[in-house]
Amino acid sequence: MPRIFDNIDQQLLEGLKYSIDSAYGADFCVGYFNLRGWRLIANEIESFSGEDNQQCRVLIGMQKLPSTQLYEELKILKSKEDTGISQGRINDLKTIIAREFREQLMIGIPTSVDEKGLQQLRQQLLSKKVRVKLHLRYPLHAKLYLLYKNDRDQPIIGYLGSSNLTLSGLKNQGELNIDVLDHDATNKLQEWFKDRWNDRFCIDIVVSNLILLLLQS
């Protein structure tokens, strides 16, 4: 039977940190992502090498975009007949998206501790221990955490439920999550994540080092 992580009797954060400690890589799909949530697990992620398949890949599905106009232009990008928009405009859109990501990441951040956390994330992006993509094909509200281990009996551990990668979602707020240990189920969840991560309308935020510059400023 799966365990329940509701942040009341059991916090998802405790289970997640325990699994990361023995993992070499991870895939997360979340609706929202902020710095205070990331800081809770950032030190555990430091053990990842940054090589292929030994990273934490974070797919964000409900990124807040700034305007109806941007949504409309993104629809053009998604069209099979997307010949009416220049590469320069595509780059402009990526710039806007990266700035919006920074705003989402830094909502309500006032302290020097948070600034240190921001720089830690920047270094993890630089070292490729962390990769972040924004899912733009459609709003994606799924929450999935997959941890990969060198363990023949349990190579993948999954957590599936309602918790975003935020302080509230991992620790403070009532949620409903379960762990997934069945091999067939975790393999299917891994394929589900790969399909969305590799979608051509998933935008890597480390575009021309833009997000790194924004995190530094």
C-alpha cells in the first residue's frame, strides 16, 4: 500500500529529502516553483554530478505569463504553419518568459538568506545540476517527483499528488500525495515525464545565459 503524505501526519518534504539523499538524479513536474520551496531541498541536490541523467530536471507547467498578447504569439509558435514570426521575435518572447520566471521565483523575497538561495540556484543551473523548462503547449497542473537510484530492487521512487515545489506545498499546507514504488507504474510515469520534457514547446529557461544574468542582478 502507498504511504500518504499530507503535511499533517507526514510531510512530503521529509520523504522527498530522504529519497534524494540516495538518488543520483531526479525529474520534477510541478505547476509552480518558488525559491523558498527550492531552498528546502537545494543542499540535497548538490550531490548530483550535473552529467546527463544525473541532474534534477524541473518542468514547470503553470508559469504566469504577462499578457494576452504573449499568449496569442505563443499560439502562433505552436501552429504547424508558424512561418509568420521571426527568430528575433521568438528570442524576445523567451526573454519575457525568463523575466516572468524570475518574478515567480522571487515573490516576497526580502532577506539575505533568500539572496544566498538565489545564488545557489544560479550555481546549480551553471553546473547543470539543475535544469528548468517551462511547459508552454498547454497549462499543465500535474505534480510529480521521480527519484532515480542505483538500486536493482527499487530503481525509481515516485511521489504523486497535489504538492507544488513551494514552501506551502512541501511543508506547511495541507496536501494529498502518495509514494509510487511499483515498477510498471514508475516506468510509465518516467515515460510521461520524458514526453513532456522533450516537447518542442517546452522552453529551456537557460536561454543564452539570460536567466543566469537575471538571477545575478
